[in-house]
Amino acid sequence: MIEIGWKLKALHREILLSATWLQSQTPSPAKAAVDPENRWFWRFPTHRLEAEIIRDAMLAASGQLDPRMFGPGTLDPGHRRRSIYFMIKRSRLVPMMQIFDQPEPLTSQGRRPSTTIAPQALLFMNNPHVIDWAAGFAESVDGQTIDDAIREIYLRALGRHPSPQELVENRGFVEQQTASYGDAKNPRRLALADLCQAVF
């Protein structure tokens, strides 16, 4: 740190470009036999994403994230800027943030809890903002072939390409959903929106 003039950006670059940081979560029976608790960091440990990152990732994948920095905060859960711009008002907490364990604003928090509860899944299924972001995501990939659209959805949302089996299953899902919409306006885009929401 002293050699680089106490600059955090250089330190962050060093950490994020390190071999340890870039490791995958792929299990390895041989390595697990030697270090089952991952004390020597032979793989990246799995962990729950925070509420802010979940929301920001959905906005970014759908292409609807507003990248503007600075400016006033808001209590509007439909705003498209990063979640860091949510104001904290004790009487008007943002439900999406609370469901995914946003820290309690009344007391100091040393560690975030990590819960798995039914409302988390229900939020992805029923939240109007999630449905809107999925529709925007589908619109951005609608001009491609089904396979190319599926690959783009996986790449933007999950950071990887679908496996051959996932590609076949998702193609079948999109075709089945398209047929189920019948005479609706643009049934293929509605089916792609359903896939985007499922991937979220």
C-alpha cells in the first residue's frame, strides 16, 4: 500500500486480477479430497448475493440500468439507478430490499443475515418491477433466432453460455410458451419475457 501511495484503486485492481479471485466454483473431487473445507481457496466459495446486487444485476442484464452517478436519493422502488441511491426512511423501507435481508437501519449491523424464505421466490414471480425488467430484457433480444436469444439471455444474466441440454430445454420452453399465447400480440416476445423472468 505504501509503495502505491495508499491508493485503493490499485489495491482493488490487484485483488480482482489475482488468480484466487478469478477461480470458478466448479467442484473438483481431487482437490476436495486434499482440502475439503477449502481452507487453501482452491475454488471460489459460494455465497448469497445482497439485495442491492440482486436488483442491480436484473436491471443491468435487462439493459435498463441507469448508470448516472451522484445526485439525490429516492424512495421510488421503480427507479432505474443503482440501489445505492435508495434513501433510508424508517417508516418507508423498500420491500424488495427487506425481503433479501437489507440491514436493519435502526441499529448497527456487523453482519447481514442470509435467509431463504418463500417471499423471495414470490417476488421474482409477481413483482411488477421484475416483470417489467423481464419484458424489457426480452425486447432487447427479440430480433434474434431463438437459440441466439437464449445464448444472449444466459450470457447477460448468468455470465455464461447455456449447456447444450439447457439450450434444448429452453428452446422447448419458448416454443411451448409462444404457442400458449395464441393470438396475443407478439407471442414470441411474451414467451422470451417468461424465460427472462425464469432466468432472473
